[in-house]
Amino acid sequence: EDKVVQSPLSLVVHEGDTVTLNCSYEVTNFRSLLWYKQEKKAPTFLFMLTSSGIEKKSGRLSSILDKKELFSILNITATQTGDSAIYLCAVVPPGGTSYGKLTFGQGTILTVHP
Amino acid sequence: DAGVTQSPTHLIKTRGQQVTLRCSPKSGHDTVSWYQQALGQGPQFIFQYYEEEERQRGNFPDRFSGHQFPNYSSELNVNALLLGDSALYLCASSHERYNSPLHFGNGTRLTVT
């Protein structure tokens, strides 16, 4: 069975700090790895990673995938209180055209204090 | 552009009862997936509907069933509720033809007492 493990489970930092969130997976084959941010209820999409070694960036957030070592990291620089959320990592199984069946990790709870 | 909408937002039920949750996908989307998120856990895949049929299913018992309507909206039904069914139920939509990530709704918080 596919397994996705995130670490740390929770993290408390102060504004301006840089954080690195980890996602490792035990998946025999997958199409993409996704990162979501969940603030209150609805997870919102951050990144989709398909190729190994190619960094995706969006403002202060960046992410990279290592298919050889089976992990991905999400970096947030100059953290703000608005970054406080649960960060979820998910893998997309191979086959088909729909991204419906995702396997999620348990999430990392990030708390940013002023 | 309306995103994914779910109703109701909160629901309290008693053990043994039945519940129906509703979801309208994002405009232009035709595929609906349902997830269960227990407190402190990541979402777990329940099933996916496309063209009014259940296409994929996760490890959930037959007490969990669903339906998709011609307008692409969807319902999740849970029978014989157990205390362990208490969770946030998330609906997500996507377009079958395009490899786009899921868009999630705000969920329905179900409490079983």
C-alpha cells in the first residue's frame, strides 16, 4: 500500500524564519507529487512536481522533488503569520487522466508567531 | 467563478443514523472526489465519480455510497453511522480531460454522538 510520511508533524517558528518541510513516500510508481496548504478547511493547491531535480517557486515558497531518494521538500523563506497552516503532501498514482485518487501524508502543522 | 461548494457546513448525528452530504463542483469541472479527514490526519480518499458512475474507491466499507447527477453535482451517503465516522468530509473536483490538480471545497464537519 502506498505510504506518504511528512515531517516534522508540527513546527513553531517566529516571523522571518525559514522553514523546510519534508515529505517522503513509499510508492512503487506515481505520476506527480502535490503540495497543498490547509488553513481552515479547504486545502489549496501550491505545487505540482513531476520531474526530479526541478525546483518550483512561487514567491517565498519553493519545492523540489528527488525521485531517486523518494522525497520532496517545501521551503518557506521569511515566514509570516499568514503562513500558519497545515501543509499537506500527496502523491498521484499512475494511469488515467484524472487526479482524483490522491494519497496524502498526515500533514505538518506550521505555526508562525509574530 | 464559483469554486467547489459543499452543504451543510456542520452536522450532528446520532450513532446508527444515516447522513447525506452534498457537493457542487467548480464551474467547468466534471469529476468529483470525496475525502474523509479525521482530526490530526491527512485526507483519505473515499471514492471518485465521473459520468455519473463510481470510478475508483478507497478502503471504505459499503456503508459509504455516493451518487453523481447529470449536472456533475454529487452526494455522499453514510449509513449506520459510527462514532469513528466523525470527521471533516471534503469534496474535490477536477476536469477529466486536463491534468489539473484537485480543487477542494470547505468541507462538511460531521459529528456523530
